[in-house]
Amino acid sequence: AAGHSGGRMVRYDASLERNLTQRATIAADLRRGLTAGEFHMLYQPVVALPHGLVTGVESLVRWTRADGRTISPADFVPVAEETGLIVELGEWIIDTVCAQAAAWRRMHGPDALDSVAVNVSARQLLDPGLPDVVAAALKRHGLPPEQLTVEITETAVFGGGRALASVHALSDLGVHIALDDFGTGHSSLGLLRTCPVDVIKVDKSFVDGLNGTPQQEAIAGAIADIAEKMGLGTVAEGVETPEQARRLFELGYRRAQGFLFARPLSPSAIDEMLGGTSEM
Ligand code: C2E
Ligand code: CA
Ligand code: CA
Ligand code: CA
């Protein structure tokens, strides 16, 4: 069945309705969950190729409700964006990640991790307060800016404007900027000219396409070459097999992330990996 809504044709089906109901439920629950402290961060190692030693981590938010049900960020981050709650959740995430990064630095020394990455979504970049939130968190926890990497997506900065201005302000603080899901947006190469990027994170779809697909290999190789010529770092995302890791290394990639090396882990598991046992 199809219906009219403001002159626009809207296709209507049961899965869409289910989806909307689920979204409304998540939206109502998000604020409560934030107040109730139901969110925590996991950290996925970023490793050096070819040997696989951990050089950094990416923080990833998790929501475990009091009833034990966990909700994937793929489900609640978009809802948090639509409702604007991502700004408040994002401030908690930035503070938590800076506190954790500073704690690791104290426990394991300044060279234990190159960088700790935090994801920042499109809506957060539109908040004019974001650079100040990051600056305040760095200061509060005594974290040198270059040890924080802010991961942004191409689509978030594609339109320029406020979002791009925020990225410039963040870069001016001295934090590193990583372009996430690289290659999946509208203007990947164009952005490298207008946006202050330090690291390119090559999307998992390119890594998946590596084995035996010459076109995919050509693209992945070209991205590595451009990054090297521009003096940018690269991270290959979603590496699941030794063959992918080997091929990525041959194509020029020196950093990778994926289930082959490690899943997202608790802070104490990262501690153990870095050779300590203490909690923050
Ligand atoms: P992303 O930033 O691209 O994060 C990478 C996602 O890929 C993570 O999913 C990670 O667990 C998953 N992943 C890592 N290695 C592999 C692999 O080898 N194979 C496969 N199949 N997956 C792998 P996760 O944690 O479910 O996060 C999904 C998305 O939610 C993130 O994509 C990011 O866009 C968003 N997100 C997660 N945490 C945050 C956050 O703290 N703030 C914001 N704004 N967004 C977040
Ligand atoms: Ca990311
Ligand atoms: Ca910079
Ligand atoms: Ca990504």
C-alpha cells in the first residue's frame, strides 16, 4: 500500500512501521539510559602491519540496559543524532575517552599508545560548542592533544559550512583528524583538499573486496599511494583474514584494525595488552 504525505509519495510497509516503532522506543529510552549510566566504552586495537603490535585504539560506545539487553550503536547512534541527544551523549563519550587515554598514558608511559580515537558524528560537528568541549576535556585530564584522534566521516563534512569549520577548529587544537569510512562518500578526494586530515581510514568494503578483485586492489593501492604522497597516515578497517592483512601490507598499508587482530575490548583488557593490570 502507498499513501500521500504532504504531496510526497510514501511507500508503506510493515518493516518500516516496525522500524519506526523501534526508533521511537529507543529515543524515549536514550535519555533515561544516559542519566542511569547505562553506557560504556570499548576500545578496539589498531595494530602495525605486518607484525600486529598494538599502536593505538578506537573507542566504541556500548549501551547495556538495566534489563541486560544491549543495543547496537548502529541502531541507537542514528536515533541519538535525530533527537540531538548525541550532543549530550557525545560530551560524555569525549570526557570518558580523554580520561581513559590520560590514565593509560600515566600507567604505561607516553609512548604506549600513539593515539586514542573517538568517533564524532555529523550532528556533533554541527554543534558550535564541540571544539570547546574537546579542549576542556583535554585540559581536565591533562591529555596532550596529539594523543587524541577525532574520527569524522566524509558525509558529515561534505557540505562544508559549520561542520567543516568545526573540523578546522579541532585540528587547530592539535588533535589528529581521521577521515572514517574513506571511499564510501561523495567526494573522498576533494575533501583531502579542503579538510585538515591526518589519517585516512579505508572502509571495510575495500578490504572485503581485496581477495582477487583487481579493480578493488587498484583502488586500495591508489589510496595508499595518495596518502603516502600527502604525508597522511592510513588505517585499513575490518581486516578479518591473514590474506587481507598480507595484501594490505603489500599495497602499502602499515596500520590495520579488525577482528583478525582484536575485537573491541574493555579498558582492563587493553591494560593487560599494554603490560599492566591496574584500573583507571
Ligand atoms: P565505525 O566508526 O566505522 O566503527 C567500526 C565498526 O566496525 C565497529 O562497530 C566495530 O566493532 C566494527 N568492526 C571492527 N572490526 C571489524 C571486523 O573485522 N569485521 C566486522 N564485521 N566489523 C568490525 P560498532 O562498534 O558496532 O559501531 C558501529 C558504528 O557506530 C561505528 O562505525 C560508528 O559510526 C558508530 N559509533 C560507534 N561508537 C561511537 C561513538 O562513540 N560515537 C559516535 N558518534 N558514533 C559511534
Ligand atoms: Ca570510526
Ligand atoms: Ca592537524
Ligand atoms: Ca569506519
